[in-house]
Amino acid sequence: MSKEKDIIIAGGGPAGLTAAMYASRAGMNTLVLEKAMTGGQLWMSEKIENYPGYAEGIESFNLAQNMEKQAKNFGAEIIKDEITDIKKDKEVLTLKTASSKKYRAPAVIVCSGVRMKKLDIPGESQLTGKGVSYCAVCDGPLFRDKDVAVIGGGNTACEEALYLTRFASKIYLIHRRGSLRAVRSITEKAEKNKKIRLFLNEEVKQIQGKERTEGLILKSGKKIDVEGVFIFIGYSPAAGWIENFVKTEKGFIITDTDFKSSQEGVFAAGDCRYGAFRQVVSACGEGAAAAENARKYVEKLKGTSYDW
Ligand SMILES: Cc1cc2nc3c(=O)[nH]c(=O)nc-3n(C[C@H](O)[C@H](O)[C@H](O)COP(=O)(O)OP(=O)(O)OC[C@H]3O[C@@H](n4cnc5c(N)ncnc54)[C@H](O)[C@@H]3O)c2cc1C
């Protein structure tokens, strides 16, 4: 079955939902395909303090819900499905999904964000969902009064370790360098917190456990008993399905200043875009601008050769 739209948005994070809002408000027949939950990485933080207009900050969950509601209010359709492939025939782009459906449109805005990098060590994939997690806000409450480890030393790792102090009894923050890389205010909070124990110049060699996570073996040979392991060692682009279709740099989509990719009709916005600032406010701004440029592209096609 094939479904025809004016603009399809790949990913329903802040960039995708804002693009959907702008496109549908401008009269475009707009579809968002989101493989998981709308809101994207907003699900990984608790509160956004630097989104304009919310002087006291806003709960990330509320921000995600508001964005979805606003996009739907203007008529955007949101379907839960994962895009697995993209093809082009003349002016028409066809997106194939994990549920074997096909969606067609002359313009696609890729807003597929980033995903957390994996350690690629024994035990990690087998124990994912069984104690190994990439989202403290999602899974932290499962580790009440338990010992956990956080792997990484940047802003996300430190913020997530601090968040986990609400639930876990002890948090081992394990970082391969000699000092944390987070901004000073966050580093200081992590260093001062009595529940957080720092392991610097250490790397994890193996995650142990059969049915559930039981512990870690470090490269130094030390063993740590933990029931949860939260991995925050950086991001990689989530756009594997589009990687060979448009020009990329390190997997991130290259665009011009109009958010056009190397492939006509394909636009990109937000964290998946090469050079993106990777903040909610910039993802939204890029989504809005990409939608406007996609609209102009579709209307030009409609006025000339394109007849849907
Ligand atoms: C822990 C943490 C804290 C943060 N704190 C802040 C903060 O305080 N302030 C701030 O401004 N920013 C913060 N950020 C960054 C901010 O969340 C991101 O910059 C923003 O979410 C990027 O939006 P996006 O829409 O580009 O991508 P994402 O939010 O990554 O959304 C991409 C969406 O695309 C979907 N998707 C991916 N591939 C497919 C596919 N094949 N098919 C269908 N759907 C797909 C994903 O499921 C996801 O929902 C934080 C991030 C993290 C991880």
C-alpha cells in the first residue's frame, strides 16, 4: 500500500514536530513518521531550562507533548513506524518502513536526530533492557536503592549520574580520561555529590550477568557489583537508511543554508544535520526553516510539472 503526501517528515523529535507544525499550518498535507516516541531526545532529559519563553524551565515531557499537540492541531498526521529505506523516481520520493508500508511525497525532511553510541563490549547488547540502559529518565526509577554505574564523562553522563542520585544508592561514574569533560557547573555538582563515586582513567571491559546485569569488569582488572549500567559516551547519527542517498560527513547530513541536502527534494534539520548546534531551540528553528523551504519546493513542482 502506498500513501501520498506533500511533505513527509522523518522523525518526530523537536525538529520534526516543528517542521510538521510549519508545513501543515502552511497547507501542506504533512506526515510525520516516528519510530519510537514523539519528542526524541527530550525523553532523555527531565527539564529544559534554556528553551525561550519558559523562565522557570519546562518539563521535557510537557514540551514534547505540547509540540505534538501543536503539530496535530494544524493537521499534521503522525504515524509510529520506522523508516528503513528511501528511493526516488522522477520527483517522487518513496519511504519504506519496518512494517512494510510505503509512503510517497515529493519532499522529505530528515529530522532523525542522533542515537547514543555503544561501548561494543561483551555483555552490552545481551543485557540491554536487562540492566543496561541509555536513558536515565526512562529507566532510573527501576534502580531505587540499588548500585549502578554511569559510563562517560561529558555533560550527558554527569547530568544523568546526578539524576540517578534520586533513586540509586550509589553511582559509580566511570570515565576513561583523567578528568570529567562536562561544563564546570555540572562537573562540580557531580564531584560534590556524596552518592557519586568517580572512577577516572578507567574503562569498562565487560558487563557481567546472565538474565540481569550483575557487575562490571574494568580494564584495570577491578570488579564492581552493579545492577544497572547507564552508557553515555556520545552520539552517532541515526540516519543509516539515508546515508547512501545523500551526501554526509561522518554520517551527518550535509545541507546548504536552505537545509537542502545533495538530493533534490530531501531536506534535513536538527541534530542529524552536519554542523548542527544540537539544542532544542536550534532543532526547532531548523525544522521551521526546512519546512518553509520544502513547502516552496513542493509548490513550485505543483505549479509546473508536479501534479499529485
Ligand atoms: C540527556 C540530554 C539532555 C539534554 N538537555 C538539553 C537541554 O537542556 N537543552 C537543549 O536545548 N537541548 C538538550 N539536549 C539536546 C536536545 O534534546 C536535542 O538537541 C534535540 O532533541 C534534537 O532534536 P531533533 O529533533 O533534531 O532530534 P531527536 O530529538 O534526536 O529526535 C529524532 C527523532 O527521530 C526518530 N527517528 C530516528 N530514526 C528514525 C527512523 N528511521 N524512522 C522514524 N523515526 C526515526 C527518533 O526516534 C527521534 O524521536 C539534551 C539531550 C540529551 C540526550
